Amino acid sequence: MSRKKTVVVGVCGGIAAYKACDVVSSLKKLGYDVHVIMTKAATEFIKPLTLQTLSQNFVITDMFAEPKTWEVEHISLAKKADLFLIVPGTANFVGKIASGIADDMLTTTVMATRAKVVIALAMNTNMLTNPVVERNIEDLKKLGYGFIEADEGLLACGDVGKGKLATPEKIVEATVFEMEEKDLNGKNILVTAGPTVEPIDPVRYMSNRSSGKMGYSIAERAAKRGAKVTLVSGRTSLKVPYGVFKVVDVLSADDMYNAVMENLESNDIIIQSAAVADYKPKTYSDKKIKKKDEDLSIELGRNKDIAFEVGKKKGDRVLIGFAAESNDLIENAKKKIDKKNLDFIIANDITAKGAGFANDTNIVKIIDKDANITEYPILSKKDVADIILDRALSVKQPNKK
């Protein structure tokens, strides 16, 4: 059994220090081994006992206090850390680290660690925009330190502007993102997601039941694993996953086609999970179509087959398609592989319980160009996303060694 990953949380002296309690609690619930170091100033805002209870580990506040173990504590924690998280990151702390000053337990331990250090900034707006602070932040970024930007809003001092500590949810999300193994570093991945919308008149449109959850799960997992992700998304209610490099919002199938083609050249893995409308009204009415006594007929024309057009420009890219079917699943999916020049296709029966649109789970079969079929049980869409990404990494392209 692999050991728990360790997050060392450094708490600096600022009014936002109380939010570190939520961060520590959430990380502990996610299964991380959480250790806390507090500066002397931080203990003026919250008590060490609170963070000790939440982390279930001794909290270190004084470099010269009698140690709880026979280890040299700052070296021990520096080595143990998989990630160092500073919440809140004050101007004082940033300035000390940028200048190489180690005069308390927190700065000393940060100086001794080889783990990634991520600083969640929080300070008065004027301090944050002070040229000295800006220079210190830029210097640390060049050295590989990570930063969680401060939010804008009403500050404790009464000023309004940028400087609020990011929400605990955002800080935890960023921490989990940093802790993920980055096996997709160097990969540029384009993901399409969600439904397309074909307008009929200013009021009505044609669309489908896609929620975008599968595509967004792929984009989220790819970003967490280090890929540079471009997400081309139809209309959804979903939050853009943390770490996604670029989002292109589209409406119609034509919009999606143009967005994919504009971004094709810069990506080497294309995952086409969007539910693109095959047809659209041949004529758009710029006025609302009024109800009449007789039936209404709308003539439909074919949309461009985006996957087919991408397949013609495949080159040495890995192309992955989806087949969401209600019948003849395997037969219909196999036809798409050759026609669209895909490396493999993810087929799912949208009528199966736990699969298809709007669910958080899916039941898929992966079919490759040699007609090999791998079946999977019901899984979360995030687990399916990892399976797809793993398969994409394993594809051997003709021009690649």
C-alpha cells in the first residue's frame, strides 16, 4: 500500500489565517497527511490547538520549543512534504523567501524543502501592487514557486480591490491539482464537449440531451495530469475545470467545426466527445415563426461531419471519437473508426442504466482500429476519462518512434 501524500501547510499572520482551518480540514478529509507550521503572528489570529485538532498532527509554532520527536523538525518536515502550501501568503513571507531569509520555523523549513511550494496570496491591495512585492512574486515564479492569485472584493481593512485570500475550495482544488502525477506533461490535447445548438428562429432551436459531463471530465483529468488542454465546449452549466489552458465557447455545429479547425494544428491528441447535431434548419427565420392551423415543416440540411474532416488532416495526431448509440452499438461504432480515421472509439449504449447523458457514471466499450474490443463495467466519468487518456498515450503512431 502506497503511503499517504503529505501536505505541509504554512500559516502566516493575517486576518485570512482563519480560512486555513477549512483548507486543512478539507485536505485531511481527502486523505492527505497534513502537517501545520504557524508563524508567531499567525497564533495571534487562530490558536494552534484548532489546527492540531483538524490535522491530527502536532502544530509547530516555535523553532526553539522542545521538539515532540527526536527528529530535527524543520528538516524532517522539509523531507516529508510532497507539497508546501502557504495559507495565507503575506507580503512579509513572500519578501523573506525571495530574499533568502530563514528566521523562523516556517521560512527555515521552506528553505530546506525540495517540494513544490505554492503560496495563496492575501494582503491589502496597495501592498499587492507595491512594486517591491510584485518583483518578489515574479522572482519566486521564475524559481518555480507556485501562486494562487488573490480574489477581488471587500477587504478586512475596508478597501475594495484585489487581495482577498482565494476561497478554501479554490485553494484545495489547486492543491489537489499540484499533487497529481504529471504524466501528460508536454502533451497538447483538444477536447470537444457538450451539445451543439441549431437556431430555428429567435426563440426556438434544435439541440440534444448532452450535459458535457464526459468531455469536462476528460478535460479535468488531462489538465491535472499535466496536459495543455484546449476545451471546445457547447452550452453547458458546468464549471470549467481548474488548470484548463484554453476554453472556446461555441453554439452551433458550424461554430464547433471552426473552433476545432482553428486549434487543430497546435494539438497532438484530439478527443471528440461533443454531441454534435447532424442536421440544422436550412433556413433561419429572423422573426418568431407564428403558430398556424396547419402543420409546420422545417427542412433540414446536413452539418459538416467534424470528426470526418479532422480525420482528413490527421497527420501523426491521435484521434479519438465517441459513439453514443441506442441500438447496434458495436456495428455503428466500428463503421465510424474507418470512416473518420480514428485510432479508437468509445462506444456507449445511452439506454443502459448508469450510462449516457447527464449521469456522473458511464458504461463504455473501447474499440480500436483492429476491431479489438475492451469492455468496462460501470465507472465514474472521471475514471473513464483516465482510461481514455491512458489508451491515448499507448497509441503508436507511424511517424513516432
